[in-house]
Amino acid sequence: MKPSLGRWARWGWLITTIAMGAALLVTAWLGRQRARAVTSTLNRGQSMVLFESVRQQSRAMTEPPDRAQLDSLLRLHQAAGLRYLAFFDSSGAVIAQAGEAASAVHPPARRPPGPPALEQVGSRVRIWGFTALAPPPGPPQGRQPARARPRLNFLMEFEPLVAERLASEATQTFVLSALVAAALIAAAVVFWRLSMKQEATERRLEQQRRLGALGEMSAVLAHEIRNPLASLKGHAQLLAEHLAEGSPDRRKASLVVTEAERLEALTGDLLDFAKSSPVDLQPADPAALVAACADEVARDGFVIRAEGAPRVWRLDANLMRQALTNVLRNARQASPEGTRPEATVGRSDGSLVLTVRDFGSGIAPGDEKRIFSPFYTTRTNGTGLGLAVALRVVELHGGTITAGNHPDGGAVFRIAVPAG
């Protein structure tokens, strides 16, 4: 699979998983909201069932109920949520009651018209109603009208078990859905990060394979070129010595020597790039190492700041000298005459940090990583291997090297080497 397709597949999978988790969470939340919305309807239904049951049973009574009868009614409907039941006469005085009220009871002056109203009292629902008792026993006399049925007010309190059970189940579903959605999203993010790390590892391994093959080829070419080049240079130098000073032939022979030396530098860079010897870490003074490399490139050509430098750090001094010399030489070549590049030695987050800043035109956007590629150069007389060698040496130390532009102009190279 192409890298671009792989990235699209990972992002698509991550976005799809997050969307599924969000949809699951929203669905559960809407279900919980709907459960809350139907609470009043469920409470009304439960109250009507209890209301009519109590009303029908009281209609069979010819006398106002006593405490024992109300206790029996309360036990009969206890499983349905009934917790308190009381009957009142027309003046509002309590005739009998069973259970305990959630709060003080104040009978209304008159019952409002329409269906019974529900009143929330703590965790209970309170409802007022009235019922008519059965007429007293005995046949009616002559044409006398039927005797009126006594009317009583009653109050009942019940726990909305149906609504509470539905709300509890909806809340449990919402919490479970939230946990599942969170786990799903977390797993997607973890697997996405793992896939990104795997891709980065594969890219690094592929780059190492390419660099290894390129290094082997470079080493072969360097060795094959070096011997005939040394012979060519030597004979050109001998020829130049036998020619008259200032003659055209002498200048041509000197030009051959100069170009041979440039090719020698190239073969040296190729061999440095192809080296794969193990790192030999030994205690070294990083500030002294930077100062020595700076003097090798250009004596008094750098501003060195080493106030925060550690006194000793485990490094392969020979290899690190190659890397630092290449970076410092690159900074010296990029800086115009009259300016001195800055080299800073310090310590940050448990790593040795070496920073080199030049005063050139900076790095073109998009070239921050390309400049470390072998044979990539923006100069006509460069080999494009100096920074590639520096990258290889720093990575052999387990560190990192990055490049960017300074806010005030120029390029900045940062080398970080962890404690060995």
C-alpha cells in the first residue's frame, strides 16, 4: 500500500471509530432524555391505577374506613408503590390513615375541577381524590328518595417505581454507552498511534537500508578512485615542480593538483559516510570538543557559549568530531564575512544539547529534513555529505539532530545526545 493511501486509511479508520463512539453516546443520551420526558406520563398512569383501585374498594364500604382497613389496603398495593393513605371528612379532619406521609398534610379548601393533580413531594408523588361510600343498608320506604351516599376525601402517596426503574435503566445504559464509547475511542487512538509509530519505524528501517546500500557503494567507489587519484595527484605535483614558475603549463598542472585534492576530499567524505564502526563511548569534555572543532574549521571564527555545559559526557570523540566539524563548517560557509556563527553547549531534559547558529539566508521551507539526505546540497562546490555524516554520527549516539530558522535570521542546528 502506498504511504499516502496508508495515511488515508488510518485517518479514515480513526475518524470512523470516533464517529461510531460519538453516535453511541448521543443515542444513549437521547434515550435517557426520552425516559425523563415520559416520567410524568408514567407517574400519571401509575397514579390512576392506584387511584381507581382505592376508590373502587372504598365504594364497597358503608362506613368510613378505620386504621385496620387502610393498613390492609396499603399492604395490598405496597408492591405497586403505595406508601401512605388517609381519609378525611368534609371539614378536613383525619378519619384514618396508614403509613407515613412524606411531609405535613394540609387538605385543600376545595378540590379543583378536572382530573386529580399530581404533586411531587420528595421522592414520592401525592394525589388527592374523593370517593362515595355505599348507602346504608335497608330498603327505601315508599316513594322516599334514595338516601345520599356519604362522600369522603382521601389522600395517597406513592413512589413512582415504574418511572424510577425506567430512568435508572436509561442512566445505566447511558453510563455503559459512555464507557464503551470512551474505550472505543481510546483504543482507536492507541492503535492509530501504534500504526504511526510502526510506519515511522518502517520508514526509518527503509532509510537505513538505503543508506547502508549507498554507503557500501560509496565505499567501493572511494577505494577504487583513491589509488589512481593519488597517483594522478603525485605526478601532477612532480610535473608542476619541473615547469617554469608562472608559465601556462605550470598553471595547468597546478589546476590538476587542485582538482585532485577536491576529489580526495570527496572520497574522504564518502568513506566517512560509509563507516559503520560501533560507537566507543568514553568520558569527554563537550565544551573542549566544540572549541577544538571550531578552531579546526576557522580559528577565532565562532562565538562559543559553554556556561551551562556539563563537565563530562560519554561520547565517541572521534565520531562526534566529524559531525561537529561538518555542522560548524556548514555554518561558517553560510555566514557572510564579518559575522561569527554561534555555538552553544548546554544541557536540557537529561541530554547534552549542542546548538549552532549561522547568519546566512536560512533554510528554504520544506528543506529542514532534506538537507540531511546524502548528496543533497545547495552549493556548487559542496558534496552534500557533510550533514548526512553528522546525522549518521548523532543517530549512532542515540540522539537527534534538527534544523530550522532563527527568528532573527539564519539557520539553527540543534544536536541532542542522551546520557550514554
